[in-house]
Amino acid sequence: MINILKNKRKMNKKGVFFTILAIALLSLFLVSYGIYSFVQNREGINKRIKTMNSFVSSLDTDIPRKLYITGYRTIFVLEEDVIKNGEYINDLNSTFKTAFFTGMINGKDYTTLDAEGNLGLLFGVIFPDIKADINEKANSLNINVNFTNLNISISQDDPWSVKISLKSNLIIKDRGGLALWNKTEDYYVYIPIKNFEDPVYLINTNTKVSNKFEQATYEIPMSSSNLIAHAENSYYINHTDAPSFLKRLQGDLSADENGIESLVNTHELSSQGIIPIEKCIIDYIYFSSDNPDYYVPAGVPTWIKIQDNLEHKNIYGS
């Protein structure tokens, strides 16, 4: 009887031991599974955030590239409009903004086919197209992109380039709710003016004479030989008494800190049947009603007439 009781006690102890062991193993399994699930979930979140970071980073390259293309083509179209209508651009910033968002300039749609069947220069590059392209890439990554408080502007902070700025609140959201970017971005690009034509020449010669913005590289003050070449080619130099490129697009010949000036080659005017005027040939003076005193620098032909002031003598010689 005593042996039976002893055996039962031993069996009970073993049962308790195995029960505790089973509970411990089960707990260890559950903890391990929980840790594994947490690690897996964490890795999934990190991978998702990395993917979105890469997408956001790509926008910092992609948007300025698209902005450059749109800005360049829009300026080209604005000059085309000046040539076609024989008028300067009124309210440049407003006109540029309308073109950027709609492709319209002075009532003409530059995103469709023209009368000759040519596709408009702004086809596929205005902001709705930029946004659609970005969202197409975002959709493939299950990302939503939203632009709010948009503002586009065109300006100059140096004489030889145009600055295009796009400001926007940018909201980038993972569709699974794992991550969200909400930030204000200011994208900008600089477009050189050297490939564009001076609208002041086009308007004032009835498009008979065009002149591209080619920057002079001569030492100042210019030697007589360099001055002759400068005048014959109508190169440009920076001068704060002169209008900037953007002011020229609007027919504004007032002084600007980013102003540029050239010398009008009156021989070229004559070759196009335009009778030269006896006055200073600095372009913003020649093509205006102003008629200040002028002088002819030493060693150059008499048609090279420069405004008679110390500032210009320090540039073109005495």
C-alpha cells in the first residue's frame, strides 16, 4: 500500500514536471513567434519606407528636369507669340503661369495640333502632364501624391539666365498607411538666355533683324579692334542702366540690375532696307525715343556712336 502511494506521488510529480515543461515550451514558442512576427513586420515597414524615400528622392531630380523642359519651351513659345503678333508680352508672370498650367498663350492652345498639323510645343509638358507622369510612377508603388498651394513664377537674379520656380505643398502617402511625407518644396531651375532672340530687335525691325543673346568676353575697357567686333556682332554685356531679358520680353526698356545691352549694327539694318538713325547705337537707347549726346571712340568707324558719359567710356573706350 505504501509502495502504491509512493508510485502515485512519483507519477504526480512527473505529470506536473511535464505540464510545466509543456507550458514553458509553448510560451517560448509564442514569444519566439511574436518576436519573429515583429521582426518580419519591422523589416517590411523599413523596406516600405526605403522604397518611399527612394521615390521622394527621385522627385527632387525628376521635377526640376521637367520644369526646365517646360520653362524652356514656354519661353520659346512666348517669343514665337511676339514674332507672330508683333507685340510684347503683357503681364509676363500671369501669361507664363497660364501657359504652365493650361498650355494657352493669348488664346492659343500650344498643346494641340496647329493648322499645319504640327504638334504644339507645350504638348505633354504642362503641369497636368507632369503630375500625371509622377502619379503613374507613384501608382505602380501604391503611393498617392498630391500637390497643393501651387505657385509658378519666372524671374531673374542674374543677367544671363531665367529662373523658373515652382512652390508647392507636397503630400506623399503610402496607401497602406505606413508612412506619410507632408512638406513644402521650392523647386527651381535656371535657363540660359543665349539661345533666345532679343524681342526688342524683332519688334523694332518688324522681324527683319534678329539678334540672339551672345555674351561678349572682351576685356573692359574694350580695345578698338574688340569694340568693332563687338558692334558688328551685336554681342551683349551686363549693364545696370539696361533692361533685363524679361523686361525686353515685355517691351520695358527701363534700367535693371540684371540688365544687358548690345550695340546695334546699323549696316545690318541698312541691308534689310531700314534707314539708320543718327544717334547712340546702344540698343535700349537706339530703339527708344531717347536721344542723349554721343561720341565716337578713337580708332573705330563713325557709325559706332556711344552714349557720352563716363560709365560707357569706361567700357567702350574714349
